[in-house]
Amino acid sequence: MSIDKISYDTLIPNNVNLSSDRRVLKALEQWHPQYIDWWKTMGPDGFQDAEVYLRTAISVETKGWAKFGYVKMPDYRWGILLAPQEEGRKIPFGEHKGEDVWQEVPGEYRAMLRRLLVIQGDTEPASVEQQRFLGATAPSLYDLRNVFQVNVEEGRHLWAMVYLLQKYFGRDGREEAHELLRRRSGDKDAPRMLGAFNEETPDWLSFFMFAFFTDRDGKMQLESLAQSGFDPLARTCRFMLTEEAHHMFVGESGVGRIIQRTCETMQQAGIDDPFDTEKIRQLSVIDLPTIQKKANLHYSLSLDLFGSEVSTNAANFYNASLKGRFKETKLTDDHRLDNTTYPVLKLVNGALTMVDEPALTALNMRLRDDYVDDCARGIRRWNKIVANNGVEFEFKLPHTGFNRQIGQFANVDISPQGEILKPNDWQIARNNFLPSTDDGEFIALLMRQETRRGKFAEWIAPPKSGVDNQAGDFEYVRLS
Amino acid sequence: MKPIDFRTNPESYHHWRLEIDADVARLIMDVSENDGLFSGYELKLNSYDLGVDIELYDAIQRLRFEHPEIKVVILESGKDQVFCAGANIRMLASANHVHKVNFCKFTNETRNAMEDATEHSGQVYITAIKGTCAGGGYELALATGYIILADDGSSSVALPEVPLLAVLPGTGGLTRITDKRKVRRDLADVFCTTEEGIKGQRAKDWRLVDEIVPLSQFDDCVSAKTRQLCDNRSDSSDQQGITLNPIGREISDSGITYSTLHIAVDRNNKVATFIIDGPTDYADLSLESLNQSGDQFWLLCLTRELDDAILHLRLNEPELGTLVFKSMGSIAAVAHYDAFIQNNLDNHLVREMVLYWKRTMKRLDLTSRSLITLIEQGSCFAGFLAELVFGADRAYMLEGQHEDDEREPAALKISQSNFDLFPMSNGISRLETRFHSDTERLKPVQKTIGLALEAEQCETLGLVTFIYDDMDWDEEIRIFLEERASFSPDSMVGLEANLRFSGPETMETKIFGRLTAWQNWIFQRPNAVGEDGALKRYGTGKKGVFDPQRV
């Protein structure tokens, strides 16, 4: 049997020969009903019986890996899919650089690896929970389908982590797999592990921003884990990345379509000043400064996900050859970082200063820098939409020290432009930087469900093309 | 390097003479200067190294098993002017830390064995000191039940370690002068800082010795005391000793093979796996068959081999950090052996076997390796053998059966012996220690005596750490052993030693837990072992140079 082929001989589609691995099969089959139960209670609210036009992975090859079709979400074929094994792959970095990759968990790193998997795994179901009420205000069937696609794929990413936990970590792994379903986003008793995943997703602009900024953090983390010396993890993450790309597309194009709609509406009404908020809002579109404030919020929350700029954990993960850098194999250095440094932005005597830190401990900073570059490219595309519509406005990424809760800037107020503010000044200016209650209420007013075929809410432009090249009035979701 | 061999017999002794006269034995220390275990030092003035102590240990064991008729053992010197000068300083100064620690541990255990014989085997040890008795020599005397010192104006007892070498009297010395001999602490302070020691009346007044005797009356006095002690003991002349024949073993790269025990060595993971070959039947278990079998009786054979194996690994395989224990055999048969010893405790040989098993389990407790016991299908951990489960740092038990193994699921059997016969050095049983003397937790365990407990029950009762089924077993054990091997050996030693001995303090726990820890710290410090340290400079005429900082 080809390793790339997906086997449907068990309830769970997989390319890991699950039918002959009775230990994991048994564990997964016990976990499966718990998962379905979780999906039904914490997944998309009110659409469990709808037929959704979803893609399902049918191969792990880059080309032609998915097929489209209608499916009720609880019947979605979540499965276990790993990218093909590379023959003779060597560990690309860290203390074990050059050794054969591990196919089994080295006992020495069991605890460390488990922690990595649990942290990554915890984020996957969290976003599904955060987004569960969006269906009620979907701007179109197209967008409704997109959020569900993102949701089922996050669900599958949870499966991927659960598979690794159950396959390689025995009873501890099974307990952790159970805990992944027990913790709930925003729950008082058992919240999700990372702050950004306990924030609610109140409206669609937030959802798109989340998919653009926060899922991009996920992409960076997966890219680093895809380098791992623990081969099953590397292969899992490589395949997850093919799906993650779609999530970022949903985010970037979603925000782009909102910008497009705002700009063209302003043009039609003859409004030149993008800051003439009152007038613009009367046209039932979202003014660009408010979009910028939403971006400020989600960007800063996502930066927190990278952890402290200088981190022993990150150094340990790298040195143990468990978590590499973004595009590790394309970098040209010793891949050990024994004696090199990396510049880290720090607050020194009240001033923002670049300080050279040992490169090993500065890995979070480095990954965050790569993330910032990646975000900037998306911002440029948004600005192109603005420019093409002849509006004078420029979206900007705020300073990395802005609105931070973790790391160097947790206890200092920094403006989006990078000035250090007195607490008082921050309070006064806050609503210019971040969405205010009024902003939230205005957006909430716009959020009304639109489920007629081919129709879109007035605050968002239609996409340039349909999913799977379907026509504009395609019925992406058949409501029951 | 040739491995250090703990197997010996009186015909091969270099340093001791064992003289038997009816119910009295004399253990005469007469150390051969040029027969040290290593080169580079001479064992002058009856100073000792590990080799000397190995012979002493052998003698104590033989007296118990081969000579039950002996009631008093007199420890004395075969040299004029000197009883014993203690551990050889040049040996200590040149030995590496690992050897020093293991040497001290073994000598401590041997001194405990003398006290154990005095208390439980009806063989009272007494010391007759003529000449200098210093350091480890006096610590040897402290381990006996009665000390007679010649009052000749020169014979003395001393603990000169502090003023002379900047280390401690670490073979029980500091603990026994206070806790056993009840010397007042301020006088003990004076004694331990007085290089030349204390003699005569003052030694008696300070309780450092029991009796002082003019030289002319010395031998008569020792004889009189001996007779008095013998007369106080019940008559044991009808009891038959057995011969302890040499232990056979084969050492290869992959392990060690004894008759009832095989040890498989995995150098990658630094694991030594002990596979105990248990009995398969018990049809003719009786005192007659015991006497006929002698040292070939399964339990005695196993104890001797286990004891030898532990000592061998301690001294010769310092890198095998994890000892895994498995057993194979009939659990019913082991339970019958256990019942047999419980029913025949008044028999000399049975009692000695029980005491020996107790000491061997203690030796294991005091072994600075991770102790892991695996209970699988076909294993036979019952009664005394189950001590290996309760004494382990972790015990894992297989739940249910392996897919291709038709044998009964793994079981464990508890017996009254687990409560009564094998106290740890803290004076209470491993089960009681395990549950911190909490009767709420001990009672349910006691109720299961005699039952074959399967994995789930064992887990519920808290007798094992984790249970895994067939599907998890191999992987969980592999990962655990790999993880264990990845930790710092020092932190493992510290962790295990702290967790193993909860519960009451005894003289033994103080010796191994407190005195030894301080001594091992001092053994690492420049004040003792640095280039200018006192231990290194000893014999050069120059004093040690000390860092004045108190830590």
C-alpha cells in the first residue's frame, strides 16, 4: 500500500496504517465519541444538520489532495494524515543535528515533546469554540461555508495532535487527549492555555482578523515544528500547513473585501476623508480607522502568543532538536547557535534599545520577526485595494511593543507608533488605538445573517471567484 | 581493571584470623601491609581498605551460618601497640569519590551487621583494645556491644578525623558515640577534636569504653566478661551450622549469570535487569530438606547471589544507574516458601535466612541506583520477594494478558512477613513506610494477605505505581527507562534517598542519611581533598590550608 494513500478501512481515514495498530486504534475509537460530543456542544451553533459544501483531504500530495462535496459537519471525515516520509531525513538543527530523525519518542524528551504537542493541540479546538456563534450573523452562504471549512480543519488539526499523543505517549497521552476536550475557551474553571484563545470572536471582522493574524501565528509555530527531529511531528505539521494556508486566505480576503466595500461605497457617496467616521458609518460600511483598530488589537494579541522574547524554553526546545526555526533548512549557519547572538528589542533604562542576546534564547524573538514580515506582506495587499479605489489611507502594523501582556513590554504603555506613553496619556488615547465599546456596538449593528443564494451583506464585497470555481449564486450551505 | 570481588573465605584471608573455641570466636585483625586492594599504599598499623573489610564481612556471615554455637565474638588485634589505626589515609586520599563513597557505605553496612548479629542472632560482639584504637578502628569498636580498654597509660581511643584530616568520623562514629553510647555532646566535641584521643579512667568516665583494665589482668578480664556473656545466652550447642560454599557466577559483556539469578546489562540505557529464577514447586519443603540442601536451599542461594550482585554492581559498574527487578516462577511456590519461613522462625538456619534477606533488602534500599520492579505474567512476587516491589522507587504491573501469552495475568501476594520480618533501616516495614504508618491505608492492604492480587487491585491499594495493559506496556517501560537515564545521576541519587526513607529516625537512618551526607559533602570540598587540603597533605608534614568561610 502506498504510504500516501488514505485508507478508509477504519472509521477514521488515515495514512498511518491505523488498522494494524490496535493500540492507537482502540484509543482513538474511544476518543472519537467524546470528540463528536464536543463538536455537537461546542462546534458551530445551529448548523449541525446543515449540508455544507466542504473539501475533505483525500491524499497528502500537494496536488489534488482534496475533494469537494456536501456533508453534514458531524459526519465530516476527520482523519489522521501525515505528509509523506522523506527517506533518510536527518535532524536539521540542535544538539542532535545530523543524526537520523527519530521515529519514536526519545525517553529523554518525552515530557518536553508532550508539552509542545499539548500547547499546539490546545489552540486547535479553541478557535472552533470561539467562533461557534458566527453562523447567526454570517454575511453570506459563501462566508458561512468558509468559517465551517476553517472549523472542521481546526478539528482535524486537533485529531492530528491527538493521534501523536495517543500513539507515542501512552496513558499520559490519552489523558492529555481527553483534557484537550475538557478545557474550553473562556471557561472559568478550565480555560484554554493561551490568552488569545480565551477571547471571544464577537463579529465577522474579528473572525477575519483572527484568521489573518492569529492563524498566522499558528502557521509560524507549525513551520518551526515541521523541522522537528521527531519525524512524526514534522510530517504531521507539514500536512497541517497545507490546510492552514486556506485559513489565512479566508482572513486576508475577508478583510480585503470589507476594505473594498468601504472604499467603493465612499467613492460612490463622494466622501474623500476616510476619517469622517460618522458619515461613512451612515452608509452601513465599516470605516477604515476602525478596521485599523481591529488590526491593532488582533496583531498585539497574536504577538503575545510568541511568548517572551528571551526564553529558556525556546532554547531548550531548539537545542533538543524538537522545534526549529522558520525555514530552518534554508538558513545558512551552523544550525546549533552555540556562540551566535540575535538582536532583541528591549526596554533599557526607559528607552527601546536593541540588545544582542544569545541566539538560542532569542528564538521566540526571531520567530516573531519572521511573523512580522509575513504580516507586513498581507498589509501591503490591503493597502493596494485602498489605493486602487483612490482613497488616501494607509494601514500600518503597530509597533511590536504596543498593547502587550507578555514579554519585555508587558508593563509599559507604548503607542502604535512606538512612543512610550504615560499611563494617563494611554488612557486618553486608548480609544484611538483599540476598538472602543462604541465601535463594537456599531459593528454589531451591521452583523445580520444573510443566507439567500448569491447575496452578500452590505458591508462586505463578494469574492472575486467562488469556492471550487462555483458560480456566484452557488448554494454553499443547504440549510435544513 | 580486575573487578573487585566480594567472594572470599577464611582460607584466603590476608588480614584476619578467625579462631573458634567452643562457644567463643576470636576475630583477630592482623592486616598484611602489602596486600592492599590497590597499589600505592601500605596498610600500616592495622589500617584498612575495602579488601580488609570484605574479609570482615565474610567472617561475620560465616559465624552466623556456619557456627550457630558461637555466643560471643571477641574483636582484637594481632599486632602489638596498635589495635587499629582506622581507614588507610593514603588509600582515601588517592581514591576517587565514587570509590570513597562505596567504601564507606560497605563498611557501615558491615558494622551494622555486627550489631544485627548481636541483637538478633545471639552472637554478642565485644572489643578488647590494647594499643591505639583510632578513627575507623574505634568506630569498629563502637559497633560492638562491649568495649574493654587496657589501662596501661598508652592505650587510647580516638576519633582524630577532624583535627588530622579535616573529614568526619563517618563510619557511624559521630552517631554511635551520642545515640548509642550516650556520650554528652560537649564531651563528644572535645573527644572529636583531640587528635591523640582519650585513655584510662577518663575514657570510662566519658562512656567511651565500658571497662578499663590493667594490662596484667587484661586477658583474664576479657575471658571473664566473655564467660559472663556466654552464660547469659541460651544453650545453642544442638544447632547445626551449614557450609557457605563459594558462589558460582559467570560474568560476560551482556550480563552476569548465577544459579537463581540472571542480570542482563543494557549499557545504552544504563540498565541492569535482575531476573530472579523462582521455584516452580514446593512439594518437599521441610526442615529436613532445608538441612540437606544447606547453602543450595533456593532462598539462601538467591539471597547470597543477590547480595553479591548488588555489591558487584556498586563497586564495579558505577554507570548502570537503573536496576530493574523481574521474577519468574510459581507465585504459589514462593508463597509456600514464605509460609515455611514464618512457621519455622525458631530454627537457626531459617532465622538466619530471614535476617539475611532483611539485610540484603536494606542493602538494596541503600543502593544509589534507581530501583524499578516489573510485575508481569509469570512473575512470582509473593511474601519476602514482594519486598522488591514495595522497596522499589517505582513498580509497574501488567494489566491483563499479553496478546500472545496464555498464562494467568500478573499477580502479587502479600504476607504477614511483609509486615513483621523485614524492617527497613528506619525500623518499620516497607509497607508501613510506603503508607506513612497510616492505618487507613494499611488496613485494606493487610486484609488482602494471602490473596493473589491482580493489577487493578494493586493499583487501588497503592501497591504499585502504574498499571499498563498489553498495548501500552512495552512503550511505557521503554520511554520511562530512557527518561530515567537522561536525568542527572546525582539528582536521582538525592531524590531517591530522600523519598525512600520516610518515617522514624533510627541510628541507622542517621548514619546513612545524615552523617554520610555530611561526610560526602566534605569529601568534595577543597578543605579536605583540594591540592592543599588536609587529606591530600596528610603525611607531607604540612598542614592543610583552609578556606576560612563557613558555608
